[in-house]
Amino acid sequence: MRRALCLCFLPDRQAQFLTRPNGTSTTKSFEDIAVTDYAAAPPVQEPESSARPASASRLLTMVACASLLGVLAIYVLRLDRVVGLFVDDGWYVLLAKALASGQGYALLNSPTPGILPLYPPAFPFLLSLVYRLSPNFPDNLWLLKSVSIAAMMGVGLLAYRYFARERGLGQGLALLLALAAVLSPPLVFLATSTMMSECVFALIFLATVVLAEKCRQAGNSARGLQLAACCGALAAVGFLTRSIALALIAAGFLYLLKERLVKSALVFGAVAVLLAAPWVMYTRLHTPTPEQQKEQGGHIVLPYTQQFWQRRAGFNFSGSITVADLPARVWNNAVEISGRDVGRIVLTPLFEALRDPYKEAQSERVKAGGSGDTWSISFLLSLVAVVGLLAAIRQRITMAELAVPFSLGITVLWPWETFRFVLPLIPFVIFYFLVGVKALAALAQRKQTEARVPQLAVAVIAGLVVAVNLYGNLTYLSKKLSDTPSERPQWLQIFDDAEGMMIWVNRNVPKTDAIATANPPLVYLYTGNKTVAADDPAANWDNWNRLGVRYLVRASVYPEPPDPSEQKFNLVYRARGFANFRVIDLGPPNARPTW
């Protein structure tokens, strides 16, 4: 058994990560030590006599299959009815419903017909295909969420294959990396407790990187050009899923040029632009008017050119910045990525034990566009990951070494929480972290010749990351399945209150009355009432009167403190939970006081 376990972590024919072919030490420079055996090294063919025994290969295959089934079981057990609390995911479902019902890509909830969203359409379109199979909301939520769950299974399989064969980790270590990625509690949460697009985008990002490498290997052959076209199409789909995939398009084009595959680069760029450009032109021609933006508010109707100059994208009240403020934004976002996000990705349970993201999000600093407190361990993990990235670049710049930095470059420029942009990069974050560990261990061995670096040191660290993430998921499941309501996860308690309020509104509010709320898509999906944004009631009062807004539904996941002006009106519903969900009857538009 001990021999079999060791074989699981040793390199296969196509990988040289943990040991050298002859098993000897080296006196090369640090840079050579850091990269010669791994990072982006091409596959190495070993003599037939050193091939892994067939029994060990079968054992590893069985372990991989059992691991996949175990991961799938965790996702299924964590599946719940929560949707729309992020607001963004409510918009995705609403737009999927609009497409599935043949009403076009439009905001069905709006009292003013014909308002077009500025969200990229690929993810809502994908959901709409599923929505057609089961159009009854919210009973179809499990089927809609299966899209993200399937995407995460794809991430695991693709990461295992890519890092074993293309990046030289060996099958055992690649399996641990894949498990660490798909068991990441934040990604499991987004797949099972939201309808966000991060999981699908993570699969598209990884698949584009893999396909670019296949294109490089095929060269300027006819197959290479075909693969370049497919890769360009996939990058465009990524852009139509999340606009940050502009980094993928730029990285793919430059990578093929760097590899002197000019024809492939031109084919890649042409296909990507031809597929992505129509949406860009469409949004320019159909940008909602200022009146429509005022009616719905937020990211759904604000162009990116406008959001970019806001202190917090999508929030007009946050104020705006100038070019002189950009360096400070870049610095703050870089600190957030290195001082929070990396630690939160690699060691989620430990991070959340020390930092409560829910409480931090309620702080005035975060609401104003800032971030929560940093974590010193995250800085350390980030430093190791940077060492790994530099080691990989030193050996050979692959598609990943362009796509990941380009994506982070866009992230540090954007005025929004960086975590959701970094999260889809998790397989590469963990990879660079492991490469950095190996590089630093090799350096330590060279400086202290008496020290021995255990062969399985990197595999042990990868295993610890898997164990920590597994612990986080099992802890969440134990709380979710608890018989004591107060012990259930806070997210589920909040949604129970929100859903109870939606049911009350659906039964008691006439369908002819419009509703102002901080969560227009969720209220519409549950009630069918037309909804508008609840931003700045005093400034929007006349517009609400014109649109027939009768009720104000406070449905923000973060408690909205009572506005003194609310006392002028009739409170008709209040949830019992701490989120302070409530419904206020504003009275008939033609016979009520001003806000």
C-alpha cells in the first residue's frame, strides 16, 4: 500500500515535477532549480522500464473516479432553494425566463417596456435552454443550478488533465490540485446557493487556455487553424459571459503571435472579434436612456464606461473619480487581492473563521467602495504564488502566463469587489502556489546542503489544501442539516425570511401595483408585479407616481436601516429575522404625502 501511494504522487511518463529522471541533486542557479523540472516543461518520455506499473495506474484511476463522485455528492447535498440574494443572479434568471418565453432579451419586470439590459447574454441564454425544459419558477431552481454544478465537474476533469499532461505535475499531484479547486467552498457556494456565472466562466477560462496550447502544438497545419478558430470562438463566448474575458482574447492573440503562429493568431482574433463585436455594437445602439437608467438603476442598465468612473461600480451615490485617482484604485485592489482574496481562495475555512465577510460587507467602508481587513497569511500565500508565477515565466510563457496576469490587470482597474474576478482563476492560483512552494524548497535545499526536501512535500501541502476545503464543506453541511433553525447557515436563514416575504407579497399585493425595491428581479420572479429600483425615493418620487408604484419592499441581503420618512406610511409586513425585511404601503399615487 505504501508503495502504491508513493507511485500515485510520482511523475508519470509525461511529467517531471517531483524528481529528476536520474534521482540526483543539482547545483544549478535558483532560477534553473525553480523551473527546470516543472512549470511549463514539455512532456518528457521516460524509458519503458520506468513506466508506472499498470496496477498503480488503475488504482489512481479508481481514486480519481471515486473523488469525482464524492465531490458531486457534496455539491448535491449543498444544493438549496436560494436564489437572487446577490441581485445579479436574480437578473440572470429573469433574463433566462425572458428568452425562454420568447419575449426577447429585455427586462420583463420594468413598468416601462423595452428596457434592454447591458449584462452579457451568454449565461442567461444557457440558462434559458434549461428554463424551457422546466419553466415553473422556483421549482426549476435545482435544474438551473445543475448548469453550474456540471461546469464545476468539467473544471475538475479539465484541470486534472491539463496540469498532469501540459504542466508537468504528474497525475497524483494534478488530481489533488483539481480537487482543491472544485472543493473550494466559495465556488461550491456559488454553484449551489446562487445563480451566478462564475462557475461557468471558470470552465470557459480554463478550456480556452487548454485549447490555446493544443493550437500551439498543432502549429500552422490545417488542424492548427481549425483549433485557432475554435479557441477564438470559445474566448468570445467567455467575453459574452463576463466582459473581463477581454483578457482571454488579448492573451490568446498575443500568445499565438509569440509562438510565431501568425496565421493561427489572425484566425483566432478574427473569429473572436466577429463573434464578440456584434454585442458591443448592440449595447452601444441600445444603451438605456437616462430615464430608463433612473427607473431600474444598478449594473443592469449602466454602461461599463460609466461604471468605470464610479467609486463603486453601479452605485451612483458612491461618487466618481478622475484619472488622478486611478493609481490609488489599482493599489487598493492589488492589496485586496494579495491580502484577502488569495488567502480566502486557498484557505477558505481559516479565513472565514477570522474574517466574517457578511459583517464586513455591512461596514461603511465597504459600502463606500472599500474592502475589508487584510490577512497577513494571505500576503504570504500571495508571495509564494508570485514566486511560482515567475518560475513558470522563466521556463516558458504559456497561454496561462498571459491570460492570468491580463485578467488580474483588468481586475485591479475595476471599482468592484475583486474576489469574484479572482475566484474563477483558482486552478491557476493553486498551481502557481504549488510551483512556488517547490521553488522555495529547492532554494532552501541548495542553501542548506544538509537539509533534505521530502519528495512528497508539495503533494502533502496540496493534500492539506484539499483537506481544509473538504472540512469547510462538511462543516457547512452539518449546519445546513441541523435540526436547530438558529444553527443553520446565515445565508439560508436570510433567504427563508426573504422567501416568506415574497409569498406574502404575491398573495396580498394586487398585480396592478408596481413595487420599488433594492432587488427588482427577485421580487418580480416571485410575485409577477412590475418592479423598479428603490434608490433615492425623494428624487424618484414623481417618477414612482407616474409608474404607479404603490409598495416599497425592503429586500436587501444586508439590513437596510429604517428611513425616518418611512414613518409617514403604513408598514404592512415585517419579517422576524435580523435582515429587517419589510413591506411599506405608500398609498395611492394621487393621494399620498411626499417622501
